[in-house]
Amino acid sequence: MSMTPKLIKIERPRLTAQDWELGALDMIADLGLAAVAVEPLAKRLGVTKGSFYWHFSSRDALIEATLKRWGEDDSSDVISRVQGISDPRERLRTLFRITSRTVRLHKIYSALIKAVEHESVGPRVEKISEARLAFLTKLFSDAGLDATAAAHRARLAFAGYVGFLQMSLQLKMPRLSSGEFDAYVEHVISTLIPS
């Protein structure tokens, strides 16, 4: 009778393409687009880079898929959370409150704005930004503003959002405390949403 111990094979979970895309989004949020590379991402995910090539032919293919996922997930989540609200002003207030608290998404968007010269990033950020602006315009129109005023108000709100991201994340201006930030969001709401 042999006393040789049996080797136990430890199964590693197989990563899906979605796992790689979400990992890349996290890396973009934390370190920016330039940091997304196969080897560091594999290390971060706790796997070998061979798993990557099962799903993607190149870093560029991963970036394309990641940007597509970001655009679909980011927009659909926010829209689904406010679309069922019947009062148009409350819909806007809820939108502002929800989006003010999505720090990870802010970091991703800000990092992508910084990388807008990248051939894949520019068109995707432009498309998402246009969709966000159109959605805001519709919400302001639903709240009673005429088409021109709704477009202007949407542009003002969107510019304020992008500017706040730049101040906070790129310029590293002093961070607001939680209470100060809540007061700022309520001020934005009372300033931009027609009564």
C-alpha cells in the first residue's frame, strides 16, 4: 500500500471578459487609462496574463470593450433609477442626488476626459457626454422649460459637473466635508431646477 500523498489541485476561478473589463475600469478609476496594461491588470486580478488572451487579442481590444461596458452600465443604471419618478422636478432632484454620490463613476469619467486624445476614448466620451446632455435637456424640458432654456440649463448643469470633477480630481482642490458637499448639492438643485 502506497503512502504517497495525493496532490490536491486548487482550481482558480476562470475570469470572464466582464471580469477583465470591470478590473480595467477599476484601474482607470484608480490610476488612469495609461496604467491599464495586461500584466499589471492580471496581477491585480490575481491571475496569469494567459487568461487575458483567452478573451482579448490586445490591450486595445480590452480598452474598446471596457469603454463600451462603461457607457452601457453608467447610463442605464442612472436612467433606470429616475425614469419611474412621475414628478419631473423630483426626477431632476433625484438625478442630482444620485449622481453626486457615484464617486467611482466620477473618477472613471474624469480619467477618460484626461485621455480624450486616445483614439478609442475620444469618440466614446463624446458619445456618452452627448447622451448625458440630451437626457438632461429632456428632464429640464419635462420640468417646464422651453426647448432653448432646457438646452441652456442642461449645458450649465453638465458644465458644472465636469468643472467640479476637474477641481476635485485633477486640480486636487480642498475636499469638501460630507456636510459641505451635501449643502453644495442642495444649492445646485435649488439653483438649477425651476420651481
